Amino acid sequence: MNKVLIYLGTSNENKQIIEDIFNQIGVKISFIGDNDLDNTLKELLETSREEYKIGKRNPFMYIDGNDKNEMKKFRKHSKK
């Protein structure tokens, strides 16, 4: 995984859990907000996002890359 984009939608109750999981496996994440949804994936992946606001849509996650070892680590840590 090179970078993970996460849109939390209308709730940020799982933000800390998500951050902890990706920190444990050493993967950079960026939370995006409603204002970012009009950008292309390329633009979002090239820009670091530090702030976001609670959005209006359903949450989603986009993973850039296909490292099988990192995905195994993600599965392991997300089951805790």
C-alpha cells in the first residue's frame, strides 16, 4: 500500500481505531472530506490531507497499491 484515502462520511467515531490500525502496520493514511470528493484520485493521492470535516455521504476507503504482506497485516490488526 502506498497510501490509503478514507472518507468517514457522517461519523468520525471510528477515526482513532482506523488511525491506530494503519499506524501499527506503517501505512500512511489521508482522511478526506466533502470538498475533496470532486478531485481526481491522482490529485488526492498526491496531496497530503491533515484536516477534514464530517461529511454528508456514506464512508469509503481507497487503497493505493497491492502489497499482499501489508494486506495480511491489515487483516490481522483489523480483527482486534
